[in-house]
Amino acid sequence: GKAALVLREKLLAAGQDPHTLRCSTIHRLIYRARLDPESGRCIGVERVRRLDCDLVVVDEASMLGSELLADLRSFGLPILAVGDHGQLPPIDDDLGLMRSPDLRLTEIHRQAADNPIIQLSIQARSGSKTLTGPTDDPRLRLARVREGEDLAELLAELLPDRDAAWSSA
């Protein structure tokens, strides 16, 4: 919901008509709570019958699972899916909506191309078994991950105070 709020604020600041502008999560857009008439408590959700719009824009489309996508497509509206084709798919759902997009941006705009995080992500995406990069860069605590290395030991080495940090979060 936070991303929808930020998008709405930016569109309003750019002069969009607030009466025709709708930014929300997909769930808020296409589902409504079913309420028990006596208690008023939520007893489930149902899909709305119709959407009053001409286009649905989905940000972070790589996170969209197959069930939610099927419900969204059931309205018969054009969908503009925007997202990073390199991000992980939804948990327990290998939809791969971003696997073969109509248009793919390949130039990095948010970070400098020499940023070590970018270099590591390129190595990871290409299936490299060992990630290499500068270990003295303050933006990055680099671990060399090798096939068969124990992940728990690696995490303990990288995040020695992780239990205290996570319990206070």
C-alpha cells in the first residue's frame, strides 16, 4: 500500500486529476470483504464484478503470482506490467511473468554501473558459482559463495549479531 500512496502523491504533484486517479494494491482493486450481516465481521473475500478503468498498471510485476494474475486478467482489461525481469518470482509460484517481456530495459539507471552490488547481481544472474568483487567497499560486505558451502555458517560469519538485530527489528 505504501508504494501505491507514493505513486498517487507523485501523480498528483505532476498535475493529474485526483478524481480520475486510482492507485492501490491489486487486492484492494479487485477484491472486497464479505461481511457477516449479523456481526459485521469479515468471513471471506470476493472478486468485484467490474473495474471502472481502461488500463491496469502493475508495478513490481515479477512478484505477481499466477492466481492473482488470472483474477486480474478475468476483467478483460489491458494490463501494463512493469518490473525487474531479474528479480525472484513469487514464493511457491514460478509464473515468470517477466521472463519474456515485450520490452526489456538493459541499461542500469539507478546505480552507477561500477557499483559492486550491480557487478555481483550480474554474476549471480549469470549463474556464477563464485561471486567476486572488492571486499573493502563500505557499501558491500562480500562473501565468496562456493558450491557446497554451508549457508548457516556463511550467515553466522556475515551477520554475527543477527539474532540481536532481528529480535529488535
